[in-house]
Amino acid sequence: MNYSLRRNKVDPKMLYPKQSFYSEEYLNTHCDLYLTTNYVKDEWGKSHKYYRLHASQPHTLDTALGYEIQCPHCHNRTLRQIGRALSMYDLGLFVCPDCDSKE
Ligand SMILES: [Zn+2]
């Protein structure tokens, strides 16, 4: 599942995900920022749901680190960054501390 991200008008660092049925290619052309879901198996075989933040414009490391993203699943928590940016466009890897411990 992919998510488009809407910025908070008052605080543009706050990002709200919206479920999107568009492809990643479409989101890349039409959205500044979007999330993709990454399922990763850990060394004990447990599956984790992580989110990768993507940007259509190049980001510096500082800008990329400044975002606060609401969890697309529980809408309750801010996602925690657990992985570094891969490039100026493929930014950090995130997890929801609540949802991940429940699954
Ligand atoms: Zn959550």
C-alpha cells in the first residue's frame, strides 16, 4: 500500500498520510512526499511493517530528518525513524512503535 502525504498548514513538518491506490510512479510525479509500505522479516522470522518516505524533490539529510509523520494505520502515533535515507529522494525508513509491537 502507498500513501500520499499532506502537510499540516500551520506546521509543514507534520505529515498526514492518506491511503492511495495510485502507483508509486504516479505519486512520484504528483506528490511532493509519499510513503510506501515495506515488509521486512527480522532474523527471527517475524514480519515487520515499515514505511519508506519518498520525495519527488531532492532533500538534504537535515530536511529529511525534520519530518513528523502520523502513523497511517492507527493515526495515533508519530512514526519513529529506524533506517537511514538511501538517497536524496528515498528518505528514511519508519516504523510505528505501537502497531509494530501488536502485529
Ligand atoms: Zn500505528
